[in-house]
Amino acid sequence: MPEDRSLDEFGGAGADTGAAETETAGGTDDETETTETPDDDSSSAEPDDGESVEEPTPATATATWTAGGADCERCGDRVERRWLDDGDRVCPDCKSW
């Protein structure tokens, strides 16, 4: 198994990532300001040429949990966790796995 690594290694901390260091106005040699410069502008989040971006479909819940329990919509047993099966909230015994 590979050795654990810090997230800083992937973010470019300590590595040459195209960052430019400039001396701040009125500062000393020890005070520098880092300015990130993108290597490639083609990864813009905005669509080019009037293209529309389709919004992702929200996730659909497949199970519910109720602290005091709720009735299974098929057999009527009271359970804390119910799964969605053909539009019904059902207990594990009624769920068609």
C-alpha cells in the first residue's frame, strides 16, 4: 500500500506551479506577495460561443430514517429505516433487493 501523502503535495505547495513572487511596495526582501498565473485559460467554467450548460439532476433519496419509527407502507410494521421501492417506503423485509 502506498505511503500516505499530504494534500499540500497535490495543491502545489512547495512546488513550482507557475506562481510568480513579487516584492511588495515599501517592503523588505523577506516580505513577498505570491500571484498565481494560470497555465491554460481553456478550462474556463463559463461556456464559450453561447453554449448552454445543463444543470445536473439532484440526487434522489433511496432510504429514510425516523427516530421514533414509521410504518412500512406495505406490511405496516413499525421500523426506523425504510427504503424506497416502487414509490413506497418499505421495511427491509418488503424491499425487493
